[in-house]
Amino acid sequence: MNNKNPQKTVCVYEPDFFRRFADLSYTCESWRDPAGNFIYISPSCERITGYTPAEFYQDNTLMEKIIHPDHLEKWLHHQHDISPSGEYKSLDFLIITKTGSRKWISHYCCAVYDKNGNPLGIRSSNSDITIRKQAEEALEKAARLDPLTGLLNRRAFMARIKNEEARFSRSKRSFCLLMADIDHFKLINDTYGHDAGDYILKELSRLMTETLRLQDSIGRWGGEEFLIMLPETEMSGAGYVAEKLRAMIEKHRFPYQEHQLSITISFGISSYTDSMSINDCLKKADDNLYLAKRHGRNRVFPENIQEKE
């Protein structure tokens, strides 16, 4: 089969016939001539973008102006790559509407020709898919985050550690893991109820997140146990961070109903090296957490790391 001359999309340009249908469309339908000027844009453009058809006719670059800056480059590449064969192309991108809100647009377009093969320009259809995108983002967020604390869940945290392991293989810059566990957490639930326990978990998550660096990661490992990853950090630095968190939490008071609750937390630290796997590093942090508990709780293990190095 000879594919050197692909079938082109042929459209007889009849403006009145086209407008009769496009004017009633819920999507934003448009037609640009070969020079890029709008021949037609449907009334739905105002519902979607906030701008009237007249404003698009007056400014042929208006679409480029309202596309979110983070998506403009891929839009320009898309425009450049529209196939002369008339094959449909699609792209999802963000726009900033006239009122300043953000909307997701699903864009389909193709080059069109008359029956003699003369170019008639580009036909496109633009749908508002903001609700769908928000639902997808919510599902993705739910798959990554612990629903109570908003921290990374175990699955998402493991993916983060694997990424850090890959970076370590290139840079050889060490990273550390801190395994943390609330001391005597069951006593809080038994004394004040599970709502109090949930409040402690959420407030503690907020405190630790605000104290850590932006490049650090924190996740809920399970129950009252947390895992923290410190990129490009040696054991001495990890010990400093753990002790800072431990002391802050010991002093903090958690107001719950008429009570001022207090907790302590224990930390086990490990440092990733060439000689261990991720599971080895996790086990080392967990073993050191057990030793912190065994040596009296409310402490970091290994202790006095800075002095030992």
C-alpha cells in the first residue's frame, strides 16, 4: 500500500451551514484560516474562557495569551506539529479565564482542505474538562496520601525512597532515614478516646512537616509510626534533626477539649550506603527505633552521633 499521499480531511467551506450547528454547541468550536485568523468561533467560548467571540476576532493571539505559562510551550509545539494529512491531534492544557480562574481544556484539531486539496485552515473543538481533571487529581491524591494526616502513605513513600536511591547511585551523596514512633500512644486512646488520638496524629504531622526542610519527605508508616527521609544528609545531620524534633515534641502541648495533652517520641536512624538495600536501610532504622524504646523512650538512637563521628 502506498502511504506517500495520505488521505486529507476534505471540508467544503460553507460558513452558514457550519455556524448553524456550531452556534448551538456546548463546546467551543473554532475555525482559523491558513494565516491563523479566526474565521469563526462559537458563542460557547465565552462560557468557557470568559472572553466573547468578538474579543477573539480582534486578537488572533488571544488563545496563546490565556494559556497557562507552564503549558504554553507544549501548545506551541502542538500547533507546529499539526499534520497536513488532516489527522486529528489532541492536547489537554490549562487556561486562565477572564476572571482569573483556571480551567482545564481538552483540545482537538485538524487541518482541513476543500475538494480540490486547497487548505482551508484549522478546525478545532475545545471542551471544559476541569471537573474531570479535579476528580482525577483527587483520586491520584487519595492513592498517595494517608487520609487522616495528609502525609505520604507507605506506597508513595517507598517510591520516593527508590527515587532517592537512584540519585544516590549517580551522586554518591548519602541520605538518612528516621523511623519515629509515639511513646505510649495506646494510653492516649484508652484515656481520652480515639478522636484524641487522631487529633494528636494530625497535629504531630503538621508540626514535623513545618520543621523539616522542603526537600525532606515524611510519611505515615502505620499506626503511630512515621518515616522521614533526609536527602544528602550524613548521620550527624540526621541526629541533629531527630533531636530537634524530639525536643520540640516533648515541650509541645496539644490542647484537646479541656485537656493539655503531651507526648514524647522515639527515633531510630539509619544511613543508606552502597553495601545495603533499601530494605536493609529500613530494617536498620527500625532496629534502632526498638533500641531507643528499650533504652527508656523519648530518645534518639544511635545517641551522641555527632560526638562519635
